[in-house]
Amino acid sequence: MRKLFWSVPEVLFLVMGVAHAATRNCPVVGSEPVILPQNTTQRIFYSMGARLCLISKIRGDQAIPVARSYESNGWYPTAGGVDQQVRIIKQLASRNRADIYLPPIDEGESYQLTSHDHSERSVPLSGRDLASRFLEQATFGPIADEINYFLDGNSEVNALSFPLWVKDQINNQEPTSHRDTFRKNTATQINKNYRPGLKLHPCKENSIWRNYAIGAMDRFEYIELSGEGPYTISIHGQARTTIDTIELEDGNQLTSGSFQVCKHTQARLNGKLELKVAGNCQKVLGGNPRIYFPSSDEPALVIDLPVENKNDFTPLNNIIGEPGDFFQN
């Protein structure tokens, strides 16, 4: 059953447990801003035509955009700097409106709903605005140096600068790879063996290294235990580390043989390591072992890195890494 709540000066209603103000329209361009209450869910129509509709957080003389709808598109949050971000609860596209939650803000701040339209501006766009708009259309986004490239001494845009820039891009500039830029800027956030964004060579800057023997992709693989102590641990014929003993939680010790890595093994130094022994997964005391090779028992392939000391490697922080993960500087 729908319950009605009466309030002055507006009507509130409850739908599926969320309180809404009556559906609002974006105000007319140039009219007074509409003040929106904080810690409420507002139902607001999409912008109409070529207009931009903004919800801004007002702090002193600053207006910080926190959500927008433009050219009849849906509402979407922007950065805004609000600790508890504005959330789009539901897009009601068939009705050209959305439910928008406005979180609490500090005393003295407020939310305002405004409309903007370049076609109705009484003042022409500035040179910086024109350059920024061109770069927004021609590149992946404007930056200050590129905007300044188009401006003359009076901060106006030279009429020939746009076609000259396009000609220079075609004839003189080396092409850049979006995929390479993506990898360069995202691989440093990947601390496990995922395919997307991984470096193609282990010696490239920001490649990720580890000093524990069993990685996330080794779950369900079989380790080969060889030797008579110390033992060599190998997977697919590749030596991972040497270890004096492998003692299980039940007190037994493993000797040479093949053992499957269990699901709950942790890909971090001294993390939980479980091996399937006699059909059951058993915990290895000491956990995921450190990579270690005595000089007399090195693996078949050794790569000499141009690294003079351990300070050339930076440990990952606790947010994006596990103990034993490192970046190459």
C-alpha cells in the first residue's frame, strides 16, 4: 500500500521505502537556482534539448558539480569531492527522470539545481572554452598546455589554429597507442596474475615481482617435490624454490612426489598453503614459502637484471598488494 506524507511547502510520498520530493523540473536557464534538501532522494526530470542541468554543492563562493544531465540524457554523478558520493538510485528512462540521493553535507553548504545553455549566453565563449571544447571533441580530453597552444597573447583563439593543429597531427606527430597508454597506467594496480593490462616483459618499468613460490594462478596445479632434502618445488618443470622440509599440520612430512595445490591457498608470502595428500587438502606449516635457491641448486633459466641493490624495488602498499609483492622501479 502506498502511504502519503504531507509536508509544507511540498508533498512527499513513499515508494518502495524511499522518500521522494515531488518530481522536479530543471529550472529555466537564467532563473534562480532551486535549493535541494540534503540527505534526501530527489526525483528530477532529465534536461531538455541542448541544455545542461546541474546539481551543485555550494561551499562559500564555490559551486562544485556533483551530478549532471545534458541533451536529454540521464542523470549521472560527477566527482564533486563529497565524501559520501551522490548516488543515482534509479534511472526512469521511459519517463525521462531519475531518483537521486543527496548525502549529508557540512553546515553552511547546500545543494542547488541549475540549468545552462551555451546558445542562450549573452557573452560569447572565451578562447579557453573554445579550445577546451575542440580538444574534447578531437582528443581524449583537454589539458592546460594543449589549451594554451591555441591561445594568442590576448587569450583568444587564432582562427587558423584548429586546422593547423589537425594538419600537424596528421603529418608530423608520431601515432600513440591507446592500448599502450592503458597498460602503462593500469598495470601498476594489478597485483595478481590477471590477463588485462599485464606487462609484456618482466624487465619493463612497473612490472610486478613476488618473492613467494606459489601464485594465484597455481591453484589446482600439481607441484613436483624432488630431492632428498633440501627439496626442490617445481610446477610444469619450472623450479619455484627450494625448501628444507615440508611439514603438514598433522605432523607428517612430505617427501618426493606430486601434490595438487588446493583452492584455499593464499598467493602471498607465508600465506595459507594447502596440498592435497591422500585425497584430502592439508595445511602446510609455514605457509607459502619464500623463493630461495642456494648457489649449487639454481633453476635452469636465470635472468640477470640491471638491478644494483634491493632499493631498486618498491614494496606494494597494503591496499593494492600482498606481502611479498614488489614493483620494479
